[in-house]
Amino acid sequence: MTVLVRDLRPDVPADAEGFARVRRLALPYILFTPDSVRHTAAHVHPAARFRPLVAEEDGEIIGTAQVHLIHDSPEPGQGALNVYVRPDRTGRGAGRLLARVAEEYLADLGATRLLAWALDEPANRSFAERHGYRPGRSAHFLRLGLGHGTLPPLPQAPAGVELRTAADFAADPRPLFELDAETVRDEPGDVDTEFTDYDAWVEEVWHHPLLNRELTVVVCAGGRPVAFTVAYTDGGTRYSTAMTGTVRTHRGRGLAKLAKLHSLHRARAAGLTEAFTGNDTGNEPMIAINKRLGYDFCAREVRYIRDVG
């Protein structure tokens, strides 16, 4: 059987479903649906030159790659490729072909530094090192079962603090953009990120089909959002927090934990049974919060780096 690599056709239902299926099987700790695949393909910032790829064998999608320039970093020339193959379809050359097409595409765009996430497993480490990548930062995926009723009780909000949801900002989400932009600058990692394009953020983030505005909890002080946790749901029983942060002026008051705990209680009340989150290995304050909330490590991911050109 021959494996072929081609561009994803996001408007073809079988393509979007196949892409989402591969990602769910290979990386079950991040929520993916056909709708989210279509949305990402349509709304990633044009400067990213986003190119989703699929590896196909006998008409079946068995591997995927998300390929793009890291346009929102102040350091130019960085490209990302995240390659995943169905665990029951490895050894057919799909990963190698996807990586080669992705690398050639990014090189043509002028990328001189390539970054790729991979689960910290022997086969993945060997694959990355054979292709000239070196390990960089690492991150953990964490899981929490919501059905067993062991969430810590809800504390009272501190004086002067109000809890709201993203749904309360439906008429004007700009304050949440500003909060997101401020907190992302301090997120640990090997790539600095800056959010400067509000309209692009609205299209890509605010209108994301998995964003659950009722479960996204925002902590306000003095009428201004100062902390939040962003919640995603997949239309089934799974829930994920994509970002939790507090502005510098309000750190050390437990506001991030407050937001996340309220979101988890809301998620459990809504019938969701499984919660996921992720933390950079060096983000000890957030890891400590998640452990106190009951999360356990379930997988580790490594960012591999290759300098080219």
C-alpha cells in the first residue's frame, strides 16, 4: 500500500473528520472535532501561512501535520510543524513523508528554525533525533475525573472581586483580548508571543467552535478583568482549559485558582466527566494549583528544535 501526502480539504467532511480522528487517537489530551479543524483552517492569521497536511493510505487518513510560521512572535524566521500518525498505522512512512513536505514548505517561506511537539515516547524521540532535531522545553498533560466528586469546595471570592463568564462580554470581548494579550507575554516557553491584532483574535479565538463562554470564568477587580481560565468543550463529556492566567498586578492572591475551580464546578454541574489541561514543565505555580485541584499527570510532551538554512 502506498502512502500519499496532500493538503487537507477542510470543506470535505471526510477530510475534516479524518483529521480530527487522527488527532484524537494520537493526542487524546487535546480536544479536536471536525468543526474545530474547519475553523482553524479558515481563521488562522494569514501571516502564519498555515498549511494543514494529511497522509493517506488506501483512501484513509492515517496521519496529519499542522504547519505554519510562528507569526505572533517578535523573533522572525520560526516555523512549526506538528506531525501525528494514528498509533495503529505507524511504521508505514507517513510521519517521514509529512515531516519532509512540511520542512520543505517552511524552508521555502524562509524559516530558519523549526519547532515540533512530540509525545515523550521512545519511538518519537528516535524519529526526531534521526531527522536532526534536538530536545528543548517539555510540558505535561494533566487529567482530572470530574465524576468522582472530589473537587475542593468553592471558596468565597475576596472582597472587591467579582466572578463573571466570557458570555458576559459577548457585546464587547476586547477586555478579554487585552487580558489574554497581557498574560500570554509571561507564559513560560521557548517562543515569545505577542497578541496585537484584535480582529484576528476575535475570528480565531473568540469565535472558536469549542470555546465554551459559559464555562470560561473571568475574575474582575475594579470593573476590570484581571484573571481568567479559558474553557473548551467538545460537545460530549470532555472539557479542557487552554489558558489560565492573572495580570502581574494581581498575582499572589489565588485568583487563577479561584477562576479555575469555579469553572470546574460549573463543568461538573453541566455533566462533563473528564477534564484536561497542560503546563510547561517550569510553570511550577500553575502545576501546584492543578495538583491541589486534583489533576494528575497523564503524559509528557517535548518541543524539538532544528536550525536550518
